[in-house]
Amino acid sequence: MTLNPLLLVTFFPLIGVLIVLLLKPAWKNALRWTALSTALVTFGLSIWMLTQFNAASGDMQFEFLLPWFNLGGNPIGVHFGVDGISILMVLLTTFLTPLAILSTWKAVAEKVKGFMAFFLLLEVGMLGVFLSLDMVLFYIFWEFTLIPMYFLIGLWGGERRVYAAVKFFLYTFAGSILMLAGILWIGLQYGSFDLSLLSSAGLIPATAQLWLFGAFGLAFAIKVPMFPLHSWLPDAHTEAPTAGSVILAGVLLKMGTYGFLRFNLPLFPNASMQLAPWMAGVAVIGIIYGAAVAYRQKDVKRLVAYSSISHLGFVVLGIFALNLQGIQGAILQMVNHGLSTGALFLVVGLLYERRHTRVLENFGGLWKVMPVMGTLALITVLSSVGLPGLNGFVGEFTILLGTFKSTVLGSPWFAGVATFGVILAAVYLFHMFQKLFLGPVTHDENLKLKDVSVREILVLAPILLLAFWIGIYPKPFFMLMAPAVEKLAVLVQNAASLVH
Amino acid sequence: MTIIDLFSILPVIVLLVWALFLLMADLWLSKYKPGWTPVLAVVGLLLSLAASVFQAGENFSGFSGFILVDGFSNFLQPLFAITGILAIGLAYDYLKRHDIHRGEYFILILFSISGMMLMSSAGDLIMIFLSLELLSIPLYIMASLAYPRLESEEAGLKYFLLGTFSSGFLLFGIAMIYGATTTTNLLDIFKFVGAGLYDPTLMIIGSVLVLIALGFKVAAVPFQSWTPDVYQGSPSPVSAFMSVGVKAAGFSALLRVFSLIFPQLAPALTPVFWVIAALTMIVGNVVAISQTNLKRMLAYSSIAHAGYLLMAFVPFGDAVTRQNSIAAALFYLLAYGLASLGAWAVLIGLEGDKYSGNTLDDLAGLGKKSPISAALMTVFMLSFTGIPLTLGFWGKFYLFRTTIEGGFIGLAIIGLLTSLISAFYYLRVVVKMYFTEGETNFHWNFWTSAVAIFAGLALLVFSFVPGWFFELAARATLIGF
């Protein structure tokens, strides 16, 4: 019997959790190294999985199916599988987790044991979400991610951490309970919770599709978050510890957009077609709204948080262009946002560790004091803005191209207004950069700040290198996802042509 | 009386005879070996547990239809025995600490449990009445056990008055049903109702009166108002026992009676249950939000869970769904019972010697002071909420699935939304324990912690293999179908 790579990747962090639990709370460095090496090995395993992955096929690979139990005649199974869409999400998760852990070396000095245990548990939950092919299993992982994140915010967060943690939990739980009702309904109607059986059949009648689209879509829209369901995000992002924010922005939000791709599009294609202009419209509002509010923020972390709303608006817009380019751009932008915003949160975290404030007014002229940090931050900002040659440009450009050409949306206005959002991104991000790094040093405390250490460069450098890679040569990434996206787009188009 | 008759109530007989002997033995034991009575009571419960396992798989009736032994009673009777054992575990240290240690307490538990066991295999309305009295009367005494303490006396009196009041309803209901069908035997009622040989008006009035009477016992809205006062005033182990044992017994009678009456009267009864279930979920959960006393909060939470359980009755009109909903209700009772006993165990650890330490604020800092008990309490709260990787999630999953299967999506959505409300106050417990600084007076006792650890591990471990319990609950069929 060969070991399934998916099981190995998903559950390997549990070994780390076990070791962490056995270590003494006082052995802080041992705890940190255990967590870091576990996350690194998990990353290595996922790379090994990538080498085995057949990029020419759009089907699920390394499938693992184990019957779990029967409930009133419905089998519920442990069903994992990976395709070109989810493999990128898995890699993003395993790539960001060790970096996030490395960033906590100094930032998390108290209760290290609990932090590392929760962090690795969170990784298991996220990987499970991306790899599950059974709806019940998916729901279990989806809900499970709430618990470690809740504690990460609540125990290691900022001043208003309790409020933020509870708000985060309740918002997500509110979305997912309707999804549970939808899952139960589908399971009862079709006798199976298995995604591969369901999506290939295309069985669900059109009116039911609309309701189910709503039930699932609400859960995902809250997670993304889409305007006007976003109000948990600024609080959660701002109050979470840096590593938590990185994972929250980098991976957890992608669970929402991934949900749209994995469930709403293939299971409810007619409803997706019908509602696409509405979803795209809300996405465009989110792009502009997020950007406008970000500009007004005085707190750097809040600014970055609102920029997420704007950036994820692009992703949703690309998904609901419902064509090849739109979806491909959206998936790439999911990765890009994970990298750029993750890096932005890391930069903010570095500043906070030194200065213990996040208010823009307290900074200024930092470039003179810490030039290396300034350079790294500048690249990060540029990648987030979408400068050609860096990752953000490729994603946003592809999305806008797809949206322009989209027959489903049928109007150039969506892309037109969204393009305006790209300009706004430059406005608020450069505004932030200017306030932080340029101009004269206005506060004496800032004169003594230390530049980045080797460890801190090690945290940021891999992200920025990847940002350059995607920006200059994105082809391998598109190749990886193309067959799976093609399959998805064809499925949606076919279902729609049956209706018309 | 034949040997079959005796065999049909074997677990009950074992328990009753043991309890009677123990009552006499306690006269001597209480003077010289006061620690022995609870131990012997547990032995009695274990013997009864063995007897009920011995009956497993049997399907027959005894005492000319007064007693029914079937999958249903086979599922519930061991659960009652285990509930009794856990309840004794919770009481042992608590009673000593509060200086109200009396051997009779443990014997009263045995009597009450035997009433619950009889209730689950009652095949006649008279039997239901008798077992209801047998399980309630010991509880009236137990509720007022902390005798000079006024709250405890108040709780006992309140419980007694409302209990007898509801017994009156039950008797009236039985009389009406007898008038409608000329029998009190459940299977005969089923036959006559099926053949159309009954008076519909009297039958509906009678069954609604029975519903009211049992509604008091399970604390369904609008018959719930005694619950918070009684749970708060009674000694905590008694409240724990009531919140699990009495509720399960009440539901076992409801399930048995209404699965027989329902098929013909579904058009009239379905809306009644729909409204009661929805109201119970909403009132229980909404009022729980404003509670600062943990005992009252758990009382309202137990009301809310009665509401979820009542959802199982709504699809009773449909024969296919009925079996699933009985199984779902039993499974939910199991998950709820474990979480409830566990939560009360932590509460008992929290309670000071002068009945203090019951408020939410007393939990502050528990995460630091006793990480294990805080972690266990988190498990109980998550299980109450229905978060995955606890048994409570599967309970809700199965229950909501059955409700949707019966076509009552609206009710299922009310249930899901009230779960969201419940998440708010259950999370507040977690917030207090971990995110708030404070000095709690928590102290573990071996037996109390054993109960909490057992419940917590069961909730976690069994959530990975829920199939086994699903099968077990699905086999808990009622005789007569």
C-alpha cells in the first residue's frame, strides 16, 4: 500500500501538534523549531506532491476515498482529491505557514506552546478545506478552522481582541449554518454528499439552484468577504497577531473564493449564469468601496485590511466573468493576494514590533533609518499595486481582460469601473508608503529603530522572489491550472446552453 | 405473573430490590461507613446495566402489554443507568463539601432511575403515569436536600407543585384518551385509531393534555418557567441529574406515545409540535443570552435543547421519516446528555462551599488555573453549539437532516439560526475562561473530574466514529411497527 500524498500533506502537521503538546511550555525555542520544521516538511511534501502531479489533466488526482459511515442511507466518506485549482491553494497554504511561524520568533513571547499547536491545527483545517471532495467532510474542516483562528485572535491579539474574535466566529458561523442546510438538502435529494458524483450529473433543477446558490454563496461571501458582509474583517485582521493576519488574509479568505469555484460554479451553473452580473456588480462596488475606505484609515493594519476587500473584489469579479481568462486570472490573483497582502502584514508587523504603534502619523522618514526594510516594503507595495513585472499586474490584467470579453456579464462597465480600482490601489498604497517611509523623520523615537535582521529578511524574501517570478514568468502557474479551469468553464457554458 | 413478565422488567427489578436493601443497609452504613452507600448504589446501577444489556435484541411484551421490551427501551435503559452512575459521581464530593451528605440521596437516585427505565418501556398510559410518579417523587426530595437553605426548599416546593399539577394534566389526558378509545393500552390505542374506532375530538384533547403534562417534564415552552428557578435553587448535582435524566425520560414517553397516536392525527398535531418546537428553541436561546448566572444559563440552554429535540416530532406524520426521527432524537439525547453532565461537573468544581461561585465572572481565569477543565468546558460548549468534531455536531446534523427530510425546511432554518444565537452565549463562557483575567476558586475532586473527563473524551472520540451510534440509534425501533 502506498501512502496517499494528500493524506500525508494534510495530516502531517498533526505530528507537529503532538510533539508540541509533549514539550514543556518553558522550552520556547524547541517549540518554535518544532513548529517551523513541521511546517517546512509539510511544504516539502506538498512540493513532492506537485512533482507527481500531472498538469496536463483537468481531473482530480491522488484521489482517496474511504467510506466513513452511513446516515439514514446516505454514505458519508472521507474523500480527498486535488486538481489544478486546489493544488495552488494547497501550495499557497504550505508556503505561507512556515514563513508566518518564522515571523513569530520575537512577536510571540508568551504561551508559545498554545500558539504553535493552534497554528499547526489551523494548517490542517485549511488544507482539509482545499482537498475535501465530500461536502460533509468539507463542512467539518470549514468549521474546524474557526476554532484555532478564534483562539489565535482571542489569546494573542491586540487590544480589542475579544470583540474581534467573537465577531469573527459569529459571522463565519452565521454564514455556514445556511450552507449546512443546503448540504443536507442536496444530500437528501440525491442520496450522496460526494462532490464528484454530484457535479458530473448536473441534476439540480433551476429554481433549487438559485436557493442553493444563495445558501452556499452567503457562507462564501462572508468568508471572502464581499461588500456588505465585510465588517468582521477589519476587526479580525487588525486585532489578530501578525502571523494570524498573514494566514487570515493569505489563506482563510481564499477559502471563500475557492468555495465559489468548487461548489457554486459546478453545482449550480445555471444560477451562477443568472446571478453573475449581480455578483460582479457587488464585487465592483467592493473594489471601489474597499479602496476608498482604505485611503481614509489612520491605522496601517486597518488600511491593509480594507485593501483586502478591494483586492478580493477583483477575484470575485474574475470568477463571475465565467470564462477561461477570468477564472484563471482570479485563481492567480488569489495566490498573488496571499503573497502581497501576506507580505504587507509582515511589514506592518515588523514596524509594530519595533515601535508598538500602528498609527500612520507616528511614522515618517523611515527610509533614512532602515533602508533595507524600506526596499522590501517598496517591492511589497508595488506588487500589491500591480506594477508590471510583479505578480499583481498579471492577475489583475488577466481578470480585467476576461471581464471585458465576458459574454455573461455583457457590459464593459464592470471592467471599466474595476480598472479605476487599480488606480485607487496605487493611491492608497503609495499614500501609506509615503507616510511610513518618505519625508523627514518627524518623531525622535523613530531615529533609533533597527533595520531588519537576517531572520526577518528570510521571512520576506521568499515571498518577494515568488512575486517576481509570477510577475515575469507566470506561464507555469497558468499551465498548472489551465486544464482544470477549462473543464470548469466548459461545464458552466454547457449547463447554460441547455437552458437557453 | 409469569417468568416472562419478570424478565421484561429485569433491569428495573434488579435496581428496585437493590435500592430497597440498600435503604435498610444505609441505616447501619450511615453511622459507620458513610462512604459505602454511594459505592453500593453504583454497584446496583452496574448490575441493572448488565441486566439491560442482557435483554438486548429482545422484542416482547410483559404484564399483558404494560411493559414493552424493544430496541427503544434497550437503547435508553443503559443510558439511564450510566446517567445514574455519573450523577452519583457528581454528587459524592459536593454533598460532603456542603455538609448535606446523606445516604438516602444515592438511594433516591436509584428509585428515580428505575422510574425512568420503566418509562422507556411503558406500554400503557397507566404505566406512564406510574413511572412518571416514581421518577419524580424522589426528585422532589432531592431538590430540597440542602434543607435549611431557602432557595433549595423553594426549588423543591416549586418543582413539587408544578409536577403534581402536570400529573393532573396527564391523568386528565389519559381519561380522555380512554374515553375516546376505550383502552389505555398503547398498542390497542394504535390499533383502534388505525381502524377509525375512536372519537377524534376527545382523542385530540386527550393527546394535547398528555403533551402538556410531558411538556412540563421536558421543559418545553410555554411550560418551562419553573426550570431556571429549580435548577438554580437545587443542589447542582440534582440539577445535572434533572437536566439529563428527567428530560430523556420525558422524551422517551413522548416518542412512544406520539409515534403511536401521530399517524392518524398528523394534520392536527404537526402544527402544534411545529410551533412548540420553534418557540422552545427561540425562547430558550434568546433568554439564555441575558443570563449571568451559569446555572440559570444552563437551565435555559436545556430548554433550548428540548426545542431541538421537539423538532424530531414534527415529521412524525410520515412513516419513513418517523423511524429516522426517533433515531435522531435518541442520538441527540446522548450527545446532549454527555455535554450537559460534563458542563455541570465543571460548574460543581467551580461552586464554593457556600453555594457561591455560580456566575459567569467566576469563570474568569479558569484557562490559566486549570487548563484541563477549561479545555473540557470548551468541548462541552462547542458540542452544545454543534461545532464539528464534537458529538453535538452530529446530533444536530442528524436532527436537521431528518427535519429537512420531512419537508420542514423552515423549521430547520429556525433551528439553525437559533444555533447561531446559542453560539453567542456558549462562546461567552469560553471568552471568560480564556480571555479574561481573574482568580477563580476552582477545585477538582477526583470523581467530579472523572465525570467531566469521561464526558469530554466521549464527545470528542465518538465524533470520529459516529457511525456506530447512528446504527445503535437506528436499531432502537419501537414495538408495534
